[in-house]
Amino acid sequence: MKEIVLNALDAASGASGVTYADARVVEARERSLATKNGRASQVSTSETLGVGIRVLAGGCWGFSATDDLSAEGVRRAAAEAVAIAEASGRARAGEVVLAPESAWRAEWVSPCRIDPFSLSVEAQLGLLLAVDETLRREPGVTLAEGSLSMRRERQIFASSAGSLIDQTRTFTGAGFEAYSFRDGDIQKRSYPNSFGGQHQLKGWELVEELDLPGHAPRVASEAVALHSAGSCPEGEFDLILDSSQLALQIHESIGHPIELDRVLGSEANYAGMSFLTLDQLGRLQYGSPIVNAVCDARLEHGPGLGTFAFDDEGVEAQRIDVIREGRFTGYMTSRETAAAIGQQRSNGTMRATSWSRLPLIRMTNVSLLAGAQSIEEVFGGVKRAIYMETNRSWSIDDKRYQFQFGCEAGWEIEDGKRKRMLKNPTYSGITTEFWNSCQAIAGREHWTLWGVPNCGKGQPEQVIGTGHGASPARFAKIKIGAGYAK
């Protein structure tokens, strides 16, 4: 692989007019398993290997990729990247300028205690089928689903600036859902989260930590119990969110708005822009004074889907404050966008889903820092509140300002105690008003780094994993209602 990436770099950087070049060789292996009502519904494996070449020529980018790794195949891809840059130059609006970056020589392997690929497909399916059987033992459960996913990715990056970086990362994900259909109504409970469960930069040890079989009876009984639960009351209430729902709230109303390419208009045609215009940097009161959020790709932050040693431009992983004591303090940047707003260095958030795609600014681990309150203070700080768990649906406008979320289950809280279960709860708001209403955030012992494996961006679309850490938190006077009403 190293020889391939160096050959690609030589072919690209040696072309006439090229002022910068980089190349990424990526080798990836994936396995995905799923079960549905006592049967395997998916068993798939894939392996891929290829090289992506990026050049800057005539002040414009050119990119090409190939899985033909012969000397001639690599040379053709490099020539195509240069030709694309030259063609782009005929219609350029301005010249691309890159913030400086050091040359790095590094090798890095993410922690992985148990190789998930060392277990047989039969053993992994056996675990899912055992969970499936337990779920369907609960009278009223009409559909049980479970899934496992694993990916190992090795990438070697080389640049004309002198970097040569070899990284290997292993990801694992696991979860299950129980559905109950009765009288035209469907209720659902998931563990440990909806949309595939929990996903982290770990090996099979993550699955062991989650203890899927141990949680199956509770989840199944809650799915059925939701049919008999009361409808969520409508009006303004104090709202308490569990950490998994808060992770998606962070993703949509903090993570996406701080992507600087979105702010500058690169995403306008596909996924919208952002309300966080440049004049608000350092000025906007994004949240209440207890709200502190970071974008952190370092391993010290945790085993997130956005954890790495270097991004796909060869920039070292960093932690930046994006909200400090409620004030908006930072965007996620690339070398190009950092230079465009006068910053001296990229904060290292450029990533691509594979060798065949151009890197984009992507969320790393965008997390709400743990607060100073105990969990008792979060729940007991008000006489009455609504508590919601586990995302069921989401919607947010194309500037990431107005939103509505639905959750799988809610509970009415009185004097800090759960009183009754509520079905079909929803809440809505405006991003800055919501975060400014934050009154309490639980401490580090209740903080979890969740994985969101399905974040989409770009044309053609790139689906990538991100991480979001959060503790349960309470928000004052939020508009709450009941979705899916009859």
C-alpha cells in the first residue's frame, strides 16, 4: 500500500502546474448481520481497495480515484485529476488558498481488544437470534429485529508537503428493536439506541459491554406497555432528554450548523446552509452559560466514530471549543476554509467515506460537555417535567434553525419521580432558544459518547459516522406535544 500511495503522489505532484497534491490508499473490510423474527435477514461482507488522488493546479482542485492499482492505472488517475483541475480553472470564481500544515510521519492503530472478525458469522448470528427469541416471548411483540456491524479500515495518506501517515481503525455496532402492533397502532422500543444501536471505535468488546440479551426482556415489555400509556400532554413544559436523544439534538442543531463549508455555501444545493453566518462567530449567545460543546477527534475524548489521529488532509486530530459558556466560538474547518476566513490552521475535520470520494468537512465527535449537576438535580429541580428517551423521528430546516423531534417513549416527572409512561412524545423549537433554555446537565458519570453511523452529506452522497457525547439534561418551557395521533 505504501508503494502505491507514493507512486500516486509522484505521478500527481510531478505534473506541470500542480502546486499541491495528496493521495490516499484505503483498504476496508466490512461485515453486516441482521435478524428479523427468528431468521437471518442480512448477511453481507465486502472488501475494497483503491486510491484517491487530489491535486491543486491553476488555483483549483482536481480529484480522481481508481481501483486499478497498477502503475498505469495510478498514472491515468493522476492525469485525470490534473485535467479536472485545469478544466475547473476556466470557470473559477477565485483561487484556492490552503492554511499551512506541518509534514507528519506517523503510524496509528485504534484500540481493539477483541477483533470482531475473529468471531464466526454463525456465532454472531447466534447472539442476535437468541435476543430475537427473548423479545418475541413477550406477548404483544409482533416484530423483533437485531443487527451487528463491523468495519476495519486502513488508510495511508501522503502529500507533497511531506506527510506520510498510516492509520488503522476498527468500528463495531450493535442493537435491537421490539415492535408491537395493536389496533392500527405501532409502538417501538430500541436498545441501546434507535437506528442500529450503539456504534464505537472498538472491537467485539463493545457488544459484550452492551449485554444485549440482558436488556431484551425490559425493552420488549416497554414496547407493549406503550399501547396502554397515556398520550403525551401538549403545551409548554420543562423537558428532560436522555443522553441518546440529546446526541441527535447535538448532531442536528450544533454539529451541522458549525460546518464551515455549509456556512460558505458549498452545501446549499443538497443539504442546506447554516444560520451561523460569519458575523456571529464569537458574538452569538448560542446557549445558556452552562452549555459547553467541543469538536474533538482525539482518542482522549473517547472511542467515537469521529475519532482518529489525522484527518484526510493530513491535519492532526484536535479539540476545539465550539460553544464556551454558551457563546459560539468555533467552526469546523478544512485547510481551504480556514484560510478563507483568515485562520492560521485547519482544525482537522476533513474526511471521506472511501478512497473513491473527495474529502469534505465532516463532524468528528461533537459533544456537549458534562455538567455540574447530579442526576437528582436534573430530574428534581422542577415540580413537573416531561422526560423523553430514544429518537423516533427528526426534522430540521435547511439552515438548521427550526426543528421537531419525536421520541419512542416519555414519562411524566413529578418531584423528581417517574409517574406514568407517555406514548408518541414530540418536542419542537428554535435552535438558539432551545440551547439558551438549558437549566441543568448531569455529571460525567452519566455521560455517554454515542455513535451516529448514518450522517449524509455531499454530491454524490457520502454516508459517514460521527460521535456525540452527552449527559441527560433539562430544558425550560419547551413546546411539547403528541405525534402520530389517531
